[in-house]
Amino acid sequence: MSRPRVPWLYRVVRDRSGQTSPLAVVILLGITVLGTTAVVTLGATALDETKQASNTARAEHSMTLFDSKMAITALGDSRSQSVELGGSNDGQYVVRDDTTRLIVTHKDYDDFGSEQEIYNETLGSIEYREGDVTIAYEGGGVWRTEDNGTSMVSPPEFHYRGATLTFPLIQLTGSGGSGRNAVADITERKQADPVYPNSSVSYANTSGTYSNPVRNGTVEVTVVSPHYKGWAQFFDDRTEGNMSIDHTNESVSVELETLGLVGDFQMPNEGNSINVRGMAGDHNVSEYTLNLTAKPHFQNMHWSMYHDGPDEDIEFHIYSDGKCKNNGGFNGEIDISIYYSNQSGTYQGWQKSNIDPTTNPDVSVDCSTDPGTLNIDLTSPNIDLEYGDITMTGSDNKWYFGPEIKSSSTPSSVTFDQHPSDGPTTYTAGDKQTLNHLTNHYLSLISPRFELTVTDGPGGSERIDEGASSGSLVYDQAEGGRFITFLHVTENRVEVDVS
């Protein structure tokens, strides 16, 4: 009788059972070797990373100390300084005088689109490099760049406060390089060489010199640097100017707007404007006056300053029905009107008619000279204007927004609640408000930047000699870091030798 056949799975286990002990040893040895290799490899990598982090931390500390020594030499009273630079044999300090270009440009300085480079030079740098990490001093600041990103270790010498930009440029020249135990010797070569203001330098095609306050256009600061991303973050944190980044050329620019007109101004010719920039947004106009000289008289005068914006329109309109008489008196009256529209299909109208310029100190005509002069205070608290549809004298071509006034009307009520000084207050037809409050309210609505343009009528005729006329517009500056009034730029040069 034959014995039953053993199942194949049992035979496989039985046949392999004699090899179990030596096979287990081999497997355990393999696991041990692999584990040991992984531990050694990972441990070595971690050790290298820890070592590099320690080295770069020492380099950051050294660069911060170097920064302070540079400031003492370039901007302070010391003619020379020396500083030890910590690092390692794996890192290298290098002086580079061909890096970090800084450009300061005044754009549209003449209101005709012209621009002028105020400064365009390389600043130079000193760098510590180890692996993929670079610690660099440039422009009075210290920057750390790694993994395609840059962080600021200490800020540059770029000080912006209250619309004043102070920029003591530190230009670094020199040579040398070293790894561990490097020493940097710093020597002053030039201090506080004036760049702006500088009365010895003029703008192209004008007689205007580099002087404060800065008027017209914008001031743009551009930094071209391998560490431009750090500069971009710095500009973003310290200003509210228009910033642009050019990754291709490794540069960043920040553009600050000048305040434009503040104070007395020569009246622009008809069709030309005064530029207002940086006006605060809550009833901060302390003075808006007009001094208008007749051409040759004020009879049937329609004269305006208006803002024709993409979303909001304003017109301050002055009308006269009289002129200076031979005996030196004035035989007419003055109307003041304010038109405002926000493209809603209606407009807000305010008007004061029949003002006697012989009894009102805020609207007066001086007929003692030939031609006479009309003086108007548009921030007068003593003149009340009435809300409602504007009454135009004559045809609508005597107003800049005459067709809009003729084809539309005022809403039954309007509420001023855009500014803390407004109240809020609701007005209906016949309600009154002071000229000072209305001027502040409407200019605040279109602040911080706008233009006021002159129109002179009626029609194609003129009643005002703008060349002999003037005005004054005084207002508080808007808060925030996008405007510039005073610019102070100096060049300071030091020589650095690293050994």
C-alpha cells in the first residue's frame, strides 16, 4: 500500500527549513549594514548642514558688525576701522566693486514728461559665500540669499519719514578675499558729497537746480542687485510707493510721488492745470484763494477751475456781471457756484448769487489799479452756498460742464458722510453750507491726487489775464509712504581691503 503524497506547500517549507538559521543571519547582517550606512550618511549630511548653519550664523554676526563699522567710517567721525570676519575654511569673503547699481531718477520734472537721472552708480559689496548661501553687505544693509530667496539681516541706509527721503549712499571699493580669520580694513575716501539738493546742478533744458522741496512728477529709486528680492521686501515694508520688480534683470524700483503744488502758484493759462498730489482726505485745505486780473474788464466774466476725472467731476465757477468804473468803483455783483458729479446721472449743485464785492471782505474787487483785480477766498467760512439746481447765466458754453448741468438735475437730497468732518449731514433743496466746508468736502473726495484746469469765457472770449493772475492752495499732506517732499542724497565712499 502506497503512502499518501505530501502536499507541495509542505514540501517547500520542509525543504527550506534546514536553511532558516543561516539565511536569517545573512538577512540580519544586511539590514545592519544598510542601517549603519544610512545612519552614517544621514548623520554626516546633518552634521554638514549644522556646521554650515553655524558658519553662516557667524558670518551674519560678522557682517552686522562690519555694517556698523562701515557706518562709523562712511557717515561718522572715524577715518578708518578694522573688523574681524568670522567664517570657515569652507567659506570665502570677496570684495566686489562692480555689483549693486543704484539709480535715482526724477520723472516728469517739468510736467512735460521729461526725466533726469540724479544718480546712477555702482555701490559695490562684500560677500561671504558658503555652499548655496551668500551673506552680503551692500547699500548700507546686510542681506542673506539662499534657495532663490533673500532676507534682510540689517536694513540699508534708506530713511523715509514724513515725505522726506534721506539716502546717504555708501559706495564700497577695494580688493582682496579670504576664508577663515579674515580681517577687513575700512578707510574713508569721501564723505557727504552732495547729490541732491545741489545748487550747482541743473535740470536739462531748464534753469531749475536740484533743490527742495521737490516739485512735479515722481522720484524713482531703482536697485539692481543679486539680492533685489530683499530690497523689494524692504521697500514694501517701509513705503507705499508704486513698486515694480524685474526678475530678468534682477532689479526692483519704488516710485514716490511729489506733492506737486502747495502754497502760492502762478495761474495757468486757459486749458492748463495745477497738479495737486498728496492731499489729505479729511477737510485739510486751509487756504484756496484766487487773485484774478481783468482782461480788460470783468463784465460778463465766466471763469472756472475744474477737475475732469474718470469717475468724478468738479467745477468752481465764478461769474461777474459788472466792471470797474471810471471813478474807481465796481458796478456789479459776483456769483460763486460749485458743481460735482460722480457719473451717477445727476449732479450736486451749490450756488451763491449776487455777492456784493464792495461789502464782503472774502470776495472783493480792487479797482484802484488798471486793470482791476478780483480776489476770492474759496475757503471762506462767511459765505453760504445753497444746495439745488445751478442757474446758469447765458448759454451753457460758458461753463466747462455746462452741457451736463443743462441736461441733468440735482437729486432731492444729498448726504455728506464720507469724512469725519461731514457730520454726517443730509441736505435738501434750499439748505445752506459754508464755502469753506464745501470746498474742503469736494476736494477731499478727489484727493489725494488731481488736477485743476483753467477755463475762461464766455465762449471763445476771455475776461481774465491768467499771466497776471495768481492763487494759493494750502493743504495738509496725506498720511502714508507714497509721497515725497524733501530729498536728501549724499555719496560716501570707503575703501575696504580684506586679507
